[in-house]
Amino acid sequence: MLRAARTLLDLKQDEAARLCHTSLKSLVAAEKGEASRAILHKLMGGYMGAGIRFDGSPDYRKQVVMLELEFAPPYPQIPEA
């Protein structure tokens, strides 16, 4: 889920680590499933502050990561024929 969140924000690992105020080493460990709960909470908090929403079922069988935008991005101009 963390890698999906980072991808939705179009961030490289070092950029995501800075956004979440953690080290690159901690971020890499978290994406491998080898981080402490405190690091996971720090990363999730940083991503949530950037517009990511984590959701899923109570039994963790279904997990959802989505990016919520405050406004829709502009549509590209349609060229005239």
C-alpha cells in the first residue's frame, strides 16, 4: 500500500522520505514490510497530508489506496480541425 501511495503522488523514494520526515532507509524498509509501526504511521500520515486516502475491509482482505484531489485537474485543449 505504501508503494501504491507513493506512486499515486508521483514521488521517488527520496522525495517521499522528505515529504514524510523520515529517512530513505526507513522508507525502503517499510515498502519491504520490515519497518516498525511508528515508521508506518509516520509514512501514512505524510501521505494522507498529501491527499492519499487508505481504506479497506476490517479483515484486511480488501485494501484500497486513492488520491483525493481538492479540484479536478484541467482538461487538455482539444485541437480544432
